[in-house]
Amino acid sequence: MRSLFRAFREEVSGSLRDPGALLVLVGAISLYAFFYPTPYRREVLKEIPVAVVDLDRTPLSRQLVRLADAHELVRVAARAGSLAEAEALVRDGTAGGVLGIPEGFEREVKRGAPATVGVLADATYFLVYRQVLTGLAESVGTLSAGIEIRRLTAQGMPEEKARAFRDPVPLVSRPLFNPAEGYATYVVPPVLILILQQTLLIGIGLRGPADLGRLGSGPLLARAAASVTGRTLAFVALYLVHALFYFGVVARLFGFPVRGSAAAAAGLVLPFLLATSFLGLALSVLFRRREAAIQTLLFTSLPAIFLAGFSWPPSALPGWLRVASQAIPSTSAIPALLRVNQAGASLAHVRHELALLWGLAAVFFVLAVLAQAGRERAARRQ
Amino acid sequence: MASRHALVLLVFLPLAGFSLATAIFWNRLPEELPVAVVDADRSLLSRRLVRMLDAAKSMRVAGPYATSGEALDEVLAGRAYGIVSVPRHFERDVKRGAAPKVVLHYDALTMIPGSILKRDVRAVVGTLSAGVEIQARRALGETPDVAGARFEPVRSLRGALFNPGLDYRAFLLPAVLATLLSIFVLVAGVHALGVELRDGTAAEWLASGGSATRAVLGKLLPQALWFTAVGLAALAFPLRFLDVPLRGSASLVALATLLLVLGYQAVALLLVAGSANLRFASSAAAFYGGPAFAFTGITFPTFGMPLAAQLWGALLPLTHFLALLLAQAMRGAPASASLSPLGALLAFVLVLPPLALWRMRRLMSDPAYWGRT
């Protein structure tokens, strides 16, 4: 027990005298929190330029163009003489989509025949595609509803009834947990959790493995266990403050929904940080030089994001990869913490992830102890 | 020992990273996304709606659940991406023309499944609604032809330009591979240059090259060729085996890949020359290369970003490379549309090295700058 507290004290005082590690373990936490979200500050992509091909040039076609221009997601930025010309505008990046109105459009509508307009969106960039298609299709829908309701009321149907008649099974779509469907609200909270994991892994790698010789002369495994536990206490204490800063301060500062209970979040964060710290200590014996931790772990952030389920559904991953990815703490911590913090889930809802994180903590603890002890033995032999 | 670490940075990690990214996007599109259904009506019509939802390729119906609370539990436990609620007296109200609302609550914390559900539930309910309207029109005495023609006076024919299958993989995988490449080039470049200062071997390094420029080029050029070859192989694999398109010029993409590699080497040189400290230069490389993906405009387009983020993005060779890659690969854009990203990439390669070499010369010959960690 005494060696455990000694390991804790030495980690605290050692870290404080280590500017390189402090830069990662403390500096990066606040730097990233304000740097990373800057691209998404506007949250929703609006007013995307689209090209219009109006071959009809009638009052009705002009009305449709006005409706599209008035839609908040798109704006009419160019007019083209042909579909090919409009496609070229999309190809060189000037426009994100095309509204194509064929010749005879108004005539068809007046005749009572269904008229079709072309709605094309650039699927090179998915957010552009989604917003343009939604904006243009809704504009067409508004025009169509107006025409049909006018026809029905002309036949003597009351307007209210006509509205119900033309869409007898209306659908109402409501986003859950992210009411404005903001992009920052979607992408920043999970990335903050990933930043906790990555800076902790790299920071521990920079600190390096412990010198167990300083912890007295007890059995090797006991000293290794005391060192791993004591140092982890220091890291987890620091990172609990970081987690509080991210979920309590940064989330509110950026206006992300916070629905969950702090107790449930803490119940998840604790095994997440324990697992990450033990993993970091187990990996630290692999890094012969301090900077090796940064060099080898830097690339893992991007794959870890896509394995965490919020951007790419786990069901789309190959089966072996879905299983293997569970060894990374963020794979279960990110979806579980998002549901607890932003959707208000209880620990019972995330019990599967919770059990997994405690399991990882136990396994990585054993690995860290064995790794530190093995390194000490090798060092003594030299 | 040093060569083993170099082997890890040059060979092992890049191969691991590229394989992992390719494995993540091995499957084209998520299918059979679970959606929880609360059917408070349990009528012929409501059951037909549930069957239609289940038949859609993108989703699978879970439930039905008796209450919306139970369905919400499924979403909170991560077992469903949305809830479709059918109200009580749904069938009766549809027949009365009271237009009862079907409600979809979709998980907006997961962007791709949420938007797929939103699109496809809308399509299914729209089909049902159109069918009911046509029946009602026929009940008013319209012939099937007339009813079919009148139910939606203006229809939109929707199309996806340049990616008709809406393949997320074709758009994400090449971008992720290029991002990983940029990180590997940056880290390996910083290491190769910085390790000589750290270990105090810069004098021999300088002597072996004859001049600072030649010594630096001697380190970086072999890496440039290697990373260009590995990067092109990583980008070519999905083209060959995963139906990722390359509609434009392959040689333009290859040239841009070489410039991307050289551009990140130029940045590596600048970081080492600026800090004379391998660990600090590695930290700076982490800050520069780590969050870059967010600033490239791939997921959230550049024109929607605030100016500061646009400027930072412009300072990353990756941004220009990805603009060129998507324009060439997906859109098959004319070469003229890719000249400005090509010029930006070239600027990194031409402008940064002279600045950095000027200082590097001094670092390599003055022992005061060696051994810093």
C-alpha cells in the first residue's frame, strides 16, 4: 500500500516537471476543445448554390424557381440553357445541384397530367447531396400540394378536407437528441471522448514505464501492481477533471444538449479512463523513446472514430473487425457516453458497454502489470 | 534499434493503417437498420404499413412495442436507430379522411443511419399515402388512369450526380486513406530529420551529404518515392476491388499524390527546423496532422465553415489533394478544374523547403542545437 501511494506521488510530481507530457496531458485537452469544433461552428449547411434549367419559362415554372430560391437549404445561383450545361457547373464545383424544368411543364399541369421535374444533387459530398435533395424536393412538394389543393377546393371541397385528402397518411419526422440536427452537435461530443483517450494513451507513453526499483524490494509483481495502480490513480484523477470540463463546461459552451445525469456519466467515465490508463501503461513498455508514443499512436484516431459507431454503423463492419474493435475503449465508451450524456440514457441502458469497459479495465490491468514486471526483469538482467 | 523503429514508421504502421481503413469500409452500405415500431392500432392497414417498412432493404422492424417508452428504451440501449409510431384508430381515421399522423423519431446522434431512415420511412409512408388517395379518388368516380394521374400534380425525378449508387464508401475510403498517408509521411519525415539532431549525429549527416540541402534530400527523397508508391497502391486497391470509381485522369491523381507526399515532407522539414527538437516537432506534427480531416471539407464542406477554419484548411496540403481527388475520381472533372488545387500543392513544395533549409544549415553544424528532448 505504501508503494502504491509512492507511485502515485512520484507520478504527480514527475508529470509536473515534464513539460512535454504536460503539453499532451493538460495543454492539448483545452487546445483541442476549442480548435477542433471551429469548422462546424455554423452547425447546419444552408443556402447551397444550385443551377436551374428552366426550359418552360412560364409563370408556373418561375413560381417553382422562386420557391426553391426561398428554401433555406438552397439558393438559385446560376441558370443554364441545358441539362448538360448545368451538369458541367456541378462538375466544376460551382453548383451543388440542378433543378430541371422541362418544356411544356405548365401545359401538362393545366391539362391535368402529372408533370415531372428533374432534381439532381451532387453526391460527391454527402452533406451537399442530402441538403440539396431535401431543399429542392420540398420546394417541388410545396408547389404540387398547392396545385392539388386548389383543384380540390375548385371542386367544392373545403380546404382543410382537401389537405387531408391529398395526403391521407401524413408522416411527421422528428430528430431525436439533436433537435436542430446540427453537425457540431453530432460530431464534436464523440470526438471529445476520443481526444480524452488518445491524449491519455500518448501522454502515458511520453511519461514512459516506471522504474520499479524505486518501490522498495518486495515481490516484483506486487511492485508492478502497486506502480500501475498508483500511477493510474494519478492519471484518472486528472482525467476526471478533464471529463468534467468537457461534458460540463465545453458541452454547455457550445450548446450541445445535456440530458443525462452526472452520476450515470461518471459511472461510465470511470471504467473508460481506467481501461485507457491501463492500456497506456501496457503499451508504454513498447516505446523505447518518448516521442515514439506520438509517432505510433497518431494515426489511430481516425480509424477509431469510424469504429465507434456514430458515423459508420457497426452492422456495416466486417464481423471480425466488429469483434476486434471492442478491444479499443472508445468503441464502447463513445456510443454509451453519447446516449447517457445527450439522450439521457441510464446505466441500465448501457449495461452491455459498461460491462465491456470493466472487462477491458481488468484485462489491461493484468497486461500492464505483466508488461511492467517483464520490462523490469529484462532491465535487471542487462 | 534505430532502423527497427524506422521500419515500424515506414512499413508496419502504414500497412496496418491502410488495411484497417480498407476493412472498415469493406461493405458498401449499411443495410437492415433496426427501427422500433409502436403500433397502437393493430389493424389491417397499420400491419400493412409495418410489413412495407420491414420489406424496405435499408431497415428491419423491431417490435412491435406496446408503448413508446419501451421503443425509446431500444433506442437508448443502442438497439434501434428510430421509432415509427402508428396512432390508435389509425385505419378508422384514414377511412374517415382525418389524416392521422404517422410519426418517425430518428436518432440524430448517428448521422448516416438517421438520414437513411428518414429518407426511406418517408418513401414507404408516401407510397401508402398515395395508394390511399388513389382509392379515395376512385371512390369519387375517377377511373384508375385519371386517379393515377391526378394524385400528385408535380413529381420530382431525383438523381444523384456522379455517385448514382450513393456509395458512402467511394466517398469516405479514398479520403481516409489519403489522410492516413499524410500522417505517416509527416511523422516519418519529422523522425528521419529530427533523430539526427536528438542523437547529435547531425555533423556526420551533414558531412555524408556534402551540403545541408543534399543531406536533407538524401533522407527525404527515398521516403517520398516509397510513400508515393505505397499511397498509390492503397488508393488503387479500392478502385480495383471495391467499385470505387476513377472517372477522371489517373495521371493527375498520381501527380497530386506525389505532391501531397512532398508537401507533407516540406512541412516536416519546417517543423524540425523551427523547433530543433524531435519530441516537440512530433507534438506539433500531431496537432497539424491529427485533426486535419475535419478541416478538409470532406464531411462538412469548406464553404459552410467560418473563415478561420477555411484558412486553416487551406494551410493543409490534404485539403487541396482531396478536392482534386474527389473532382477527378467521382466527378470526372476536366483537368482545368483541378489546376488550382495542383498549384496549391506545388506551392507547399516550392515555398517551404528554402525557408526551412536556411535554418536547417545552422542546426546541422551547431552542437548547441543537438540532444534536445
